[in-house]
Amino acid sequence: MKPSIRPLAFSVLGIVTALVIWQVLAEARVAGNALPSATTVFANLASTLGLGSFWSSLASTIGIALLALALSAVAGIVIGLLVGSFESVRYATLAVLEFLKPVPPIVILPLAVLVLGPTVEMSLFLVVFGCLLPIVMQTVDGVQSTDPVARDTARSYGMGEGEILARVVLPSAMPYIGTALRVAAPAALVVTVVAGLLGGGPGLGQSIYQAQAAGDYAGLYGLVIVLGLLGLLFQGATRVAERRVLHWHESYREVVP
Amino acid sequence: MMNVKMRNWLIGAGTPVLLLTAWWLSSENSTDPFFPPLRTILVRFQELWLFEHFQSDVLVSLGNLFLGFAIAAAAGVGIGCATALVPTVRWMVDPLIHFLRGIPPVALVPIFISLIGFGTEMRVASIALAALFPTMIATVDGIRSVSNDLMDVARVYRLSRRERLLNVLLPAATPQIFSGLQVSLQVAFIVMIASEMLGSSQGIGAMTLLAQQSFMTADMWAGILLLGVIGFLVNVLFGLLKHRVLSWYIGSRRMARAA
């Protein structure tokens, strides 16, 4: 066996083994009806793929996650530039940001559901709440790390404050912002699902809740598999996007031998 | 110079106080059912959590959180080591790990409910499984990024496999492992709340959601406040632990930067 094939072969072997174990456990009925067999789940999933309701749930999950991500990115970068540029603003917000940062959006979910109801707005609000702060804090770090020599050089070339911000500070903060967005994109998907599952917002989270409540275990497992693939897709897509947008930056440049 | 420092410190400490005062004053006569006066919220906070439901709910929640996190930490480092050191294992489990990591951790809760019911086992198991992956992946990355020079030195000194793992690889990987543990802790906290909100009757999350559904807004706010404070404190405590354990690393980084 060629060495380059070996990892791939073992990966396939690993996946097949996991599926076989699953099938055997389900056939042995270790958990009664609660653990459907792999074949049942995939057959059920295949028939679900033909339903319009599945695709509209999938579309609203992706739509909410992306829209909220875009909103948090724009607001987060603007706030981050503002906070990072003025020392007094940074000190004023430090304690509040540090307190709010480790508080996940699920904590304020009851409040959001109470005020906004099980709506798209509720989901959007929760996702923005979850994604905004990390983007703000990374942008602030990025602004802080701007090379003072580059800033002074720009000033001595007669650039105004606005121009320096747009052409020196923002580009040098870009890798930080890129990292923040790469972390925020999968998180946006997770929060969208949480908002649906616990708050009744539209999307796949709600479908999971309904499947669980109705005892449709095959449907439940199928939806979780779809979410796993969707999560992989989000992670992969953001990594590619980050490389593309930041290809000029030294930490992303490819070394040509 | 001193003046600027003093001013910044004052601004930093003053803003939160100012915000809380503003909340207190603006909500003082509030009749809005969604936003009760802060005074009412604090009174309910004291009545609920100090200490009527402390043992029955707060301690239960925290116990599940720490048990689940401890299991995840031990298993994550253990499986991570095995995965990093044995290529065959790595090739076999890599795609599965990435797939499982892609699943939102909270979506695993309904599966655990259907498998083992609504009890404490379900909550601990969901927390442990969801929190496993960040630690495990960080352990694999940490061990695999240990420099070859270090391993060569270990080989020259004829360290045994065991010594190499315990005295060279694991210490060198601790900074990354601790970053993974911190993410795991945050995930564990989220799943703790989610597992209580999904059809359980015990725990802070359950009480908060129940209060919301029965329109007892002050109770709901008290729950949100407590969860926020716990989330913050747990993170701070972990930060202190990390600082202690990694003091050698932080010191060496500072030296390297000064040089």
C-alpha cells in the first residue's frame, strides 16, 4: 500500500467501523426504540430530503446565521475601531466587556423569548449577542497592535485621521478580525440552532425539538447528522474565505521555494 | 503620567457603577411587565438563591457542571494523547472527530434525553461529551507541535516512552491543552443550561425558563443574573488556575519578548 493512500484507507475504515458498531448496537436494541439503526436513519433522511419543509428550515437556519453574522461583523468592527482608537472609551468599556464576554447567549434566551417571542428577530438578536463581543474585542486588539511607525509614517505623509484609520489601522487589524470571524461563523450556526431548539425560533433547531417531542427518533438522528455536515461546511467555508481575503498578509502568504 | 493612570482607573471602575445606577433609577417606577424594577429583581434574587433553592438547584447545577467537565477533561487529554501518538488511531478517528465537532453541542441533548431520560446522568453525559472535543483537539495539536529538537534531546538522554510522554510531551503541550480546557468549560456551561431547559424540573436553567413561561419576570431576571455571575466567576477561577499552572510558560514568553 502506498503511504499516501494509507491515511485515507484508515479514515474510511474508521467511518465504516463506527457505522457497523452503531448498526449492531441498534439491532441488539440496547436502548429500545430510542436508538434507531443506521440504515433506518439514512433511509428516513433520504425521504426527508424530498420534503419542502426540510429545505425551508435549512434555508432559514443558514439565512439567520449568515445575516446575524454580517450584522455583528459590521457593528463589531465599527465599535471595535471606536473603542480601540480612544483610550478613555477603552477603559470605560473594559469592565463591562470583560463581564459580558464569558456569558453565553443562552443565558439571556428566556428574556429574548419573553420580549420578542419565538420569531426570526429573537434568533437574530441572540446570534448577534453571541458573536458581537468576540469581534469587538479582537478588533480592539488588532487596532492596539498597529505598528506605531507605520502610523507615524502615514501622518508624516500628510494623511488625515480618517485616511489613517481606513488605510493603515484597519488593514493591520484585518488578521485579528479574520480570526474573530472564523471563530464566530460556526458559533453563529450553533446559536441559531439553540434559539430554535430552546426558544422556538424557525429553522432546524425547531425541527429537532419537534422530532424529539413526537418521538420521531430516526428523524432526530437524521437532523443531527445534517447539522454536523452543515457545521463542517461552515468551518471549511470560513477558513477558505479567510485565506482568500487575507492572502496578502504575511501570516497567510505562501512561501514559494 | 500618574494622573492619566488614575483617570483611566476611575473611568474603568466608574462606568459599571454608573450603568448599574442608571438601571436602578430608570427602572425604579417601572410598570413594564418585562422590565421590573432592579430593586424587585434583587429582592427576588435574595429570596430565591440565598438560600431557599441553593441546595436543591444551584448546587445540583454546579455539581453537574464540574462532574461533566472533569470527565471531559480527563477523557479529552487521554484520548488526545492516544490520537496524537498513534498514527493509525489518528487516521481512523480524525474524520469522525471533525464531524462530531461540527454538530452544535446543544443538539446532542435531545439524543441523550431519548437514550437515557431526563435524569442527572443525561445532563452529566451531555456536558461531558460536548465538552470533550475542544480539549481533545487541543491536546492533539499541542502534542503534535512539540518541536523535533526537544524530542531529539529526549532520545539522546534515552528517556523511555513513558518518561517522554509524561516529562516532555505533556508539559510542552500544556499551554494548548489549557486553551482547549477553557473552551471546554464554556461549552460545558452552555450545555449545563440547555440540558436543564429541555424538560427538566431541577437546576438554575430550569427555574429560569419556568419563571419565563409563567410570566414571573422578576424571577426570570434573578435567574439570568445568577447564570451571568456564575459564567463570569467560573471563567475567572479557571483563569487563575491557568495562570498558576502556566506561570513557567508565561514567564518564559515574557523573557523571550524582552530579549
